[in-house]
Amino acid sequence: MTKYLITGGAGFIGVNYAHRLLTRGDEVTVYDDLSRRGAEANLVWLRAEHGHDAFDLRVADVRAAPALADAARGVDVVVHLAAQVAVTTSVTDPRTDFEINALGTFNTLEAARSAGTNPIFLYASTNKVYGGMEDVIVVEDATRYRYRDLPLGVPETRPLDFHSPYGCSKGAGDQYVRDYARIYGLPTVVFRQSCIYGPRQMGVEDQGWVAWFIIAALSGQPITIYGDGKQVRDVLYVDDLLDAYDAAIAQIDRAAGEVYNVGGGSEFTLSVWSEFGPLLENLLGWPIPVSWGDWRPGDQHIYVSDIRKAQQELGWVPRVDVDAGVQRLTQWVVANRHLFTG
């Protein structure tokens, strides 16, 4: 039995991972301040699946260093998912963004360092650490944008260029996590994640766009498309992300100190509305009304991860294609519509 600490463990990715770990008999501590919409509902579901006392719940903030240190004591793996996740929120309140993302990550690293077990440390970073990539030539096609010279996407060797307070705070955490492997010998792994989607995701307009469009379409909420809808992202179903986490843990001797771009890669991409809109309308069986707004500052025309490093070093490949993943998420939203209405 492996002992895991998951910060942000009541969130979308965290609760899915906790469910997987508990299913296979591991010991899990869920550390979460329960401030995100849907966190309590996720815990209700997790308890219904595994029993009320199946996991240790610590209701606390990652800014609370003593509480983190206590939760981390004796664990084998720390999965650091707790974060402020919206670029727009970081712009309006950069101090809170810094305290949660940068200081919170530092606190979690220090908790791991004092755990007494030298635990494996996984960090959910972001592709936003690469910035706007204004020097990369982008070509416009009928329904999407594409890189002219990066057919397989953006590699980890791309220079860092933190943009927005969110990019800075997550990027600071990214580099701290990487350096704790070098300086302290903590077996850390950084995952620069793309658009992750799947069940138990309470998407909102500013974050989790795949889930947000499905939720809004089914609950009759207005949908605004910013820009021209041809923006392209590589999308990754949550089960595939968790496979990457498991692969890194299983091969930590190879993965320790490394950074991996983890997304759908060039095979699993989707334009935000020109392609996703028709796909969703076909699934639901009715036209979806939308309004259009100006491009948002810093919105990239395209971001696609080059995932070859994770494939080659970890033997990991995403398996859930876009059509199948979106259909699964849509079915989950339909079955759980009560979470998004009233």
C-alpha cells in the first residue's frame, strides 16, 4: 500500500486520482480548502464510492505551512494540484494568485522535504509557462490555426516566457519543483499540462472550456466565443493524465528531476468552436446559440504540446480520442445536471 497526499484533492483532477488510488487499495489524504465550486459534491461522490472513512480529509489551505507539513508526514507520494487556476483572476488579484500558486507550491515542497520519507513529488504545471510564443509562425486554415514549423507541437526545450501573473506564479512553482530535485534530491516531476477534461469537472467560462461549453449548453446559460473560434488546443482526457502520473511514479528513477509536456499532442486537438461547436451540437441534437466577443488579451491562436519526451521516457501515450472523451463528459454532465442548475 502506497501513501498519497493530494493537495487540491477535492478538485476535478484530484478527486479522479483519489478514486483511482482508493480503488486499487492505496492510502489517500485529500488536502483541500473546499473553496472551489463542486468540491463538496466531489467528496460526497468519493465517499459514496468508497465509504465515509476511506480517506483522510484535511480541510486546509496550501498557504498554511504547518497544516501541510502535518499532512505530508510519512507519505510516499505528494501530488500537488491545489492552485488558483484562472488567468483572468490572476490579473485582477495577483497577490492572492501568487500566495496560492507560488508560495503554496513552496510550502508543499517544504512539507515534502520534512516528511521523513523523501516522497515522490508530482507538480501540475501549465503550458502557460511558454508565454505567447509570438515568434512562432501560425497559419490560418478553414476551421483552425496550425503551426507552420512545429507539426508535432511545442517541446520542453522551448524557452520559458512567463506571461500574466498566473503564468509567473505557476512558472515559479514549476522551477522550484525542478530545482528541489537538484538541490535537495527530492524526486520531483513537473507536468506542463494542456487542456485536461473529463467527468467531475465543474468548468466555468475562465477555466475548463470543454466542460464549460457542455454545461452551459445543457443548462441554458449564455455562451460567448472570444476571438474567431478557430483557436486550437490539444485536449487530454483525465484518465490519460492519470496514466502519465502513474507512469512517472513507476519509473521515478528515470523521471526524477524531469519536465514533461503532457497533453493530447498533435493527434488529439480541437478548435475552440469551429470544430467543437458542430461536435457538441451533433451529440446534443440541437443548435447551440452563441454570441461573439473580442479576443482576450494573451489568448494564443494555437497551443499544441509535443509529447514525445513522455512517450519515449515513460512509455506513455494518450488513448482516449476527442470524440470519445467529449461524449463521455457530455454523458456525465447529462447524468449530473442537478450540479449545475438551481
